[in-house]
Amino acid sequence: MAKLVSGRVKVTPFSGITSDRYQFLGLDQAEPNLGDPLVGPSSIGANPLPSPNAYVLAADPTTPGKRYWTLVESLSGSGIVTFSQTSGISSSVDGGYAFVTRLQSTGITTISSGQSATSTTNAALIVSGGVGVGHSLIVGQNLIVNGIFLGKVGVATDNFFIGSRAGRSNSSGNYNHFFGTRSGTSNVNGNNNNFIGAFTGFENISGNDNNFIGRDSGFNNTVGSFNNFFGRNSGYNNDSGNNNIFIGRDSGYLTEDGNDNIFIGKGSGYFNVNGSNNVAIGNSQSVPIPNGSNQLSIGIEGNRWLTGDSNFNVGIGTTISPSKLTVTGNISVSGIVTATEGFISVGNTTPIKIQLVGNQLTFDAPGIGSTTFTLIP
């Protein structure tokens, strides 16, 4: 083996390397370019990789002493790690997803084929830079990231799902945000939904523009849209109702397909099933007719300060109001009571018309008779 004055030897061409080099390795057959990557092949700037393919040197503990060059399907740039398919990712389990057992990076990590990151103990994905995801980012337990950008899930765009099986069925729904275990699990093509809490919007398939906050809120909603449910179990059974506002635990719990209802307070509107345009305010307050529509009820549990019916009559101390205002109980008035038509009814008696002209005061009971009194100063 010829030597230079410096004592170095020339590298044997690859075509001349002997097959027994794993047992007998000379300096002339040693793999070159294993030094500083800043000055060797593939270095940045000075000697860039000439082709898009890159190889890494790997060892197999079952074959001691041997090393292997293996193709990395997509590895490029400084601080960038890209998984274009399932390279380096174990792909077993749930729903055909590929899972990253644990990935740590100080640069940029890109998962471009819809793989998901999960972990049973520590965070599965720990990144100090940014995370670019070409399809979806589905995190089973912990995610520690300073910056997140989400792209597509199939043909869907701009979805953000965090929690076990959150958004699992989504295929074409856009602009959804699901946070919590199984939140929005059944969503297929619903858009613009925000579900926060375990099992929120669990059955939603194609409902749009819903906001559900609190465990199990909007659980059975499938196609209902433009609903706002805040509080655990609020709107739990809503299926196809639209434009409802339920605030408070168990509010609107049994509502299935009612529309445009406003229930505020724990258990408010609980028994309404398909009534619409109802307003119930107060703890456990329900409208007078559970499945009726266009009603008002303000009170606490079975006690009501104010009610209203579908004829837009108002009752105080009663749930039945045959007139525009019906009061059950005493009325205290410190001002003037004016009856524009002049009729006053006391108890269940016939209405009496009272008329004052000059100093003549007349009481007239239609169909019965009239009496006139002269007022003397």
C-alpha cells in the first residue's frame, strides 16, 4: 500500500473495496467523509448535496461491526426533519393512523402525510421551534410546542384537534377547533365549529357554526347549526335544532329539534323537546307548556315572577293570562291608573264603564243598567 510523504494513504475507490472489509479494514478502505459535516460532503453552502436523495449511516445490534447506508426519503435543510410517508414512524393501531412514539427537535418538524403524534406518558412531540403539519395534527395526550400551523385533513383545511379521538372522523369539514377527549369525534363535514370539553359535539356530523363549551354539551347534535351551548350537558339531546342559546348546566337538556330558544340558568328549559322561540330565565325554570312555542318564563324552579304565552299576553303570579296583563294577587299603585276605554272589572263581575262628564259620574254595566251621581263640591 503506497504512502505519501505525509504518511497518509489514498482512499480505495468504492469499486475496489474488498468484501471482507468488515473483518479486515485498512485505512485505504475506511469510509471517508465521517468528520465535521460543515466541511464534508452534504455540508451547507460549501458542498451541498447534489441530489434530492440522502442516506444516513445506521447500525444493527444483531450484526455487530456492520454498518448500513439507508435512504431517508426526505431529509433536507438545516434544523428541518420531514416525514413524507411513514419513515421512522411505527404505524399500527387506532384507525390506521401512524404514531410518533417520541420526537424531540430544536428546529422545525414537519409531518406532511397526516400522521398523528401520541404518547402514553410524556409529551410525544417536544419542539422549541415551529411545527408545520401538511394534513392534521391529532394529539392523544400531551403536546408541548411553541408554535403550531395546521394545514389540511384530506381536502379539509384549518382544523385544530387536541384530545383522544378528537375530530377523528373529519374528512371535509373546515375551520373546526375541537379540544377535549372525543370532542367532535363524529364530525365529517361540519364547518366552523368550536367544541371545548370532553365529548362536546360528539355526534356532530354536518352541523355548522356551533359553539359548545363544557363536558357533554351538544353531545347528540348531528345537523343542528348556529347553536351556542355553555355549561356541562347543556343542549345534550339537541339533534337538529338551530339558533339556540343555552347557558348553564343541563340547560335545554331535552331539546331535540326546537329552534331559536334562549334558556339561561342551571336546568333552564330542561323539559323543552321541540318548542321554539321560548325564553326561560332562572334556576330550573321551564316555560309553562313544555313543548309549546313563543313563551316566556322568569323565576326560580316552580315559582315565577313573570310569564308570557304565544298570544304575547303577560301574567304575574300566574301561568295563564287571558288578557294582555293578568295579575294573581294584590296590586299596590302609588300613581294614577288609567283605563282608556273606561271599563273596570273587579273579580269575576261584568265589566263596568265609569265615565265622568263635568260633575256627573256615571256607572254603566252593559246589559244591566246604569247609575249617575252628581258630584257636589
